[in-house]
Amino acid sequence: MNATHLGWCLCATAGLALPALTATGGSEVQGNEVRYDEMGHAALACLGGQASELGASQQRSAGSWTALGPYGGDVSCVKASPTAPQVALAGIAPNGGYGGTLFRSTNGGATWGEVSSLSGTSVHDVEFAGDGTCYLGTMDGVWMSADDGASWSTLALGIGANDQVYEVVVDPTAPLTIWAGVASAMGGQPKNVMRSTNGGILWSDVTPTMPTPLSCTGIALDASGSGVVVATFAGSFGGGGVWVSTDGGASWANRSAGLPANPLKDAVYDGARVLVCGGQNFGSQYVGLYSSNDLGASWTALHDGSWPSLSIRDIELRPGLGTTLLLAAETGGVFRSDDSGASWAFGVGGTSMLAANSVSWHPTEADEVLVGASSLAVWRSEDGGASFTPSSAGIGALNVHSIAGNPLDGGQLALAFQGLNDGGIYTSQDAGVTWTLEPAPSTRWNTVGYAPDGTLYALSDGPSSVAAEGLYRRAAAVWIALGPDQGSYFESELFALLFSHLDDQVILLGGSDFGVAGHEATAWRTTDAGASWTKTFEGTDDYEDVTAIEFVADGSEATLLASFTDTSSASSGGALRSTDGGQTWGTASAGLPTTIRATDLAGVAGNAQEFLLVDDYYSGGGLYRTLDAGLSWLSTGHTGRCSRVVTDPFDPSLVYLGDSSAERVLASTDGGASFVPFGDGLVGAGFVRDLAWSEAAYPHALLLATGTGSYGRGLGCLYPFIYCTSSPNSIGAGAQISHTGTVSLSANDFTLLAAGVPAGTPGIFFYGSTQGDYPLGDGRVCAGGALFRFPPSLASGAGILSWPVDLANPPSAAGQIGVGSTWYFQAWYRDPGGPGGSGHNLSDGLSATFCD
């Protein structure tokens, strides 16, 4: 999704032929063309105006995808071995569901590697016996390892295909007795508590008699061997309870009275007191923490109104010091009490941003604590929980939903990620080498995008109990909620984000209503940068979403197209069209199939009326083209499910698809008629969530967001862009900088041009290491940092300054232009008759990132 389309200059538009120019030193530039896009901007580089082929060395070198990170994943449980202290295991269960895996560390959590035998199998629980034998509760039953997790075998429960296990417990007094808490499979699996007394060879169903099956989420045993068993349960869509047995599971008593009728998650029993916890943010189904001194006959709440969360997922007692309790909270990280629960500290050790799933003390390292978190993977403390640091290197399982590059700085990237009811935003200043977690609310984030001025925005998808859904803007280190906010509930789900290039106050959003507001597709528009919003479109059918919005690039921003999908069984999605800047919308699906899930669209270089739209319908799919801005559509000839489409901003023949196949990305060199695999480097990558063009990034021109992290791919030399505005001069609107040739160091054919300069006047091209913005003469200096200037030259009779840059011999060694370096160029010139009276002026600026 190219959520922040910036109106790229199109080399295929008609150009303005210039006469021969002579630069100082005798170099000649013959027959150069300065081309203009629909916005009136000079073309940045046309390379002769020829369309390139995929892999052509002059313009695009087809490398391979590179994993950018950041490390992360939905770690459901993490524990260390009692017999091999450096070994730790972390189970992954994305959003608590399918497609997970197991990671193993042999150096105390410093680095992790995936256990290939568990790849694709979600792991919900990790349990070590005292002798080091390890058991896993997985999407596919119970697994066992006798060699510290290096190899694994399955222990068949004998209950059929619905054998998802949430909890595994080993009886400390009888190591061959293993308990398993089994999911209810939405009522399809009634055998929810299983017990084996021979190490998992045979299993018995010891489930309490309940009216309807409930998933067993927690099992606590009396370490003294008294036969007391406490089991917690949760319903698929709500409800829960606690059952207690005093005879090892032969009989049970319902001990749910006095507890909220919401999902319960865990229990512990220390021989005198039972603790149970639970709750979930979704639907505000809160529980908190309760204690009982009479095996559940009565309960006392240990939480109060000061708690930042009443959704508690795990309880841990400190070994040998039962007065110290640690809790893993869905919001607020790790909670701690050192007085048996009488008082509490929240978000201890810097964990307040975590959606914690599990917390465990190291069995042999007294002060070491491991936390498994949704999205942010593993965190570790070596000082008893006083401070925690990330310990996730190698865990590449972050569920990234969107990725974008800053159009003004190729090194700046942003991505949005999600867990089940949590998420966040990462940013990078070095093209993905390192990442920083933004101080944004810990909600699900659907989309990130940079405005034309480089400001970062993002769309939050709730939960509204954590922070309001809608659009947020980053201002310094603060994220500001902008709306639209339809009420106190979760009522808006937004995916599409588009910025105007003519008016920085105009932003358009697309998505759908939710919950009490309905479930119809929606479009929103603001003309005051988010201070107020107008819902400009609301569909008539439920379960439809506007997935992408784009301007028709004719310079007016009057006409827009949008794609929308239908997730109901009807799958009657399609396209929308507006001819008044997004104030009103109508259906524009002529020629599209009646069953379609349109998940993305993109404009095509060289023809403002041409767009491509993808169909992700599960029994068909394909790619469609319009040549008349949505009035009619035709198939390009490509069939098959695809979720994202990106077009090369200069070459209409190059199209890239995010695909459901194992390749993940496909590429076309014939405008979308046929495609070839383009997924080298994506082995093991998750499903494609977003595919974006990085408008200023080197070495990554294509950016990919997947269910297992983000990726970048270089396509060779990228194109410079104009980034500031020139001031009027004595002959007109001002001087405009451009260039001919390429930004390839090996080609060394980069020539600077400045048009609109008074004829015959002297001028100088110069460049800096950063952007600048300060007045000088009648204009403004756009280059900053260390500045380097080329020798002076004279403007031609046509008012053109030019300078052929020798990339191998800069004016100064400090100004050496290298591979991957970005420099900011500008022209200064004399203007004795200028309107400001200073006698000199400057052009606009040109940002160029150089390649090999």
C-alpha cells in the first residue's frame, strides 16, 4: 500500500527542449531535456526517458530482500532450564493463534535461534521438570524434549484433531504425572483437562462436568502432594470459572462464585492460599487478581482502582520467598508485590509499555527474571526485577502491518506492528540497521505514513480502553491523537491514509465503522490537519472496508480513487471514485468481478488516468487496470490472490505484487500482464501485510511488512528530488534546480542544472551534508551542515546554469560523495535587479542519494 503517494515526477511526460549549454571549463551539455510532472515540478532524472527492464544495471539492479527487523514476536511463555542454566525456551503464538514456533537460546537469552521442528506450530506454554525434561503446550498437543530443547517428540493426547494445549504442568512430587489444559475449540472439544501418570504415554480425561466446554488455561498443584488441583477456565468469547479438586482430579467442585464471569488465565497454590487471575481488554472483560484461603469457597480481590490493568495473564511466586509476587499484565507490563499482595508497584523495571504474557524466575539464578511479551518478545532482568532490558536478538516474528519511508530522508523508516490487543511503532534513522520503539500508546497500529513535509502519522486500531482509535501525529517525542473519534467505544477501524500535496491541512482516511457505529465502509476528510473531521462516505453493507485511497495525479487533486473490500461471504468489494477532492464518493466498479476483495490500488507512471487494483478473493483473485480513472476496469491477464500492489514511479512497465504464495512478492516487466517470482531472501517470511515504495531510501527502494518482520530490497540507483521552494527573482518565479545523468558513481555522468536564472549572470552550485533553511539575499539556503562549492559558471542566454559534477573529485576531501551518501545541492546566482534588493538569490534544493 503506497499510503503516502507523493506525486513522483514522471519521465514519460512531454519535455521542454533546451539549447546547447556551455559550462565553465569547456564541458558541453547538448540537447538536454527538463521534463515536468503534473504538479509543474522539474523531472529529477529521466535517463534518456527510456523504460527500464527489471535488472537493468543502469537503473535497477535486482538484488535480494534483506531482513530489516526489528526483533520481536508474540512470546506466549519463556522459561529457563533448571539443569542447563544457559538454556531458555520462548514459545511464539501470533495473536494467540496459528503460525507460531519455538525459539531456543543457549547463552542465557543473549541470542535466539528458531527450532525448525516446531516451525509453524504455535507454542502456548513451556514447562520444565526438575530433571530438565521439557514439555510444550502447543497448537498440536504436547511435545517433549529430553535434551534441553534441541530435539522434540510429540505425546499424543488421543482426543482427536482439536488438541490445542494452553497449559502443561508437571507434578513436582511425581515427575511422570503430567497435566494438560486443552482448548475447547469453540465448544467442539469437551475434554479440557487431561492427565498422564506415565510420562505422557497414556492420557486420561479428568475434565470437570460443565454445562458447556471451556478452555483450561491454568492448572496449579499442591507441591506437597496433597492431591489439591486448581484449574482455571475461559470461554471462547467470554465467561470463565475456577474448579478445585482435592483428590487429584477424581472429583471437582465449582469455585467460581464470587469471581467475575470473565476469562480466567492462571492459578497458583502455595499450600495455603490460592491465587487466580484473568481478564482481557477486548470487550472490557476484566478480572484482576483474587486470593482464597479456603480453596475457593470465598474470594478476596487483591486489586483496586489504582491498577492500570485488570487483565492479568500470569502469576509467579518467587521461589523460597512466597511473599514476593510478580504478575504479567496485558497493559502495564510487570506488577510486583513484596508483601503477599497488600501493596503493588506497576510497570516495574521499565516494563510499562509491555503487554506481558508470562513472567518467570530463573530456577537457578536467584535474581534473574524472564518476561514474555506480545510483540516485544523477551525481556530480561538480572537484578530481581529492578530493571529489564530487551533480550530478543534473533527472534524474528514481529507481526508488522505497515512500513513507510520518509520522503525527505532515505534513512528514516517507520513501521506499525500488532499483537492480539496491543502493538506499537518502531522508527529507524539508519535504514533499518537499528530501531527505536516510539512512545506511542500500546495499541494495535494498522498504518504508518510520512506527510510530504516528513511528519510521521499513524492509524491506531485500539483497544479504545488503552487509547482512542484514529489518526495520531508525532510531534517531537509526543504522539497526538487527532481523531476521528465517534464516541467512547471502539467505533472506527481505519486503514488508508493519504496526504494532500497542495494543502498541508487536508488528510484523507479510509476504513470502516465498528461495533455500535455499524460495520460499513467509510471515508473521512479533514481540512484543518485533524482538528475536525467529516465522514464523506459511509457504505450501505456491513463488513466492508476502504483499503486504499489515491489521487489522480493531474495536478488538481480533484479526482480520487479508492479500493474497498468485503469480508462477508458476498465478497462484493470494488472501487470508489470522487471528483470533488474526496467530499463525495460514488461506486466505480464497472468491469470488476461481482465477487472481489479489492485490498489495494496504485497509480501508473506516465498516465494520470491509469491505475492498478488487486483482488485478494480467496477462490480467484487477480489484477485489474483502469485507463480512465476508474470509469471502467479490465483484467491485466494476471490471476491469483494478491494483497498489495506497487508501481515503479518512473517506469510503467514495472509492477510489484504482495502475494499469498510462498514467494511473497512477484514482479512484472510488462505492466502487469505477467509476473515472475521476486521473493529471493524471503524464505520463512510471514504473510504480506504491506508493500511500499521508499521514495527516498537507499539502499531499500521496496519495503515489505510481513507477519514475521520487515524487509527491504534495493533496486539500484534511486532518483533525486526537490525539497524546498525558490524565491522570485528579477525575471520570474525563481530559479529551479534539476539534473541530467544518473546518481551512479561508476557512470559519473551527474550534471546540475538551474533554469530561470537571469541570462549571463554568474552563479555557483554548492552542496551540503544536511538540509538547511535560513535566509540569504533574496532567497533561502536549503543546504546545511558542511558546505562545499563548485567553481563559478555563467548562465546561458536561455537563463540556464550548469555544472558537470566529477563525482570522483569533489571540491574537498571532506565532501567526498560515496555509495549510499545523501547530499543536498543548490544554486546561488547574481541578480542585480531582484525584488529584494540584495543583488543575489538562490534556487530550490535537490536531494540526491548516490549508488555504485
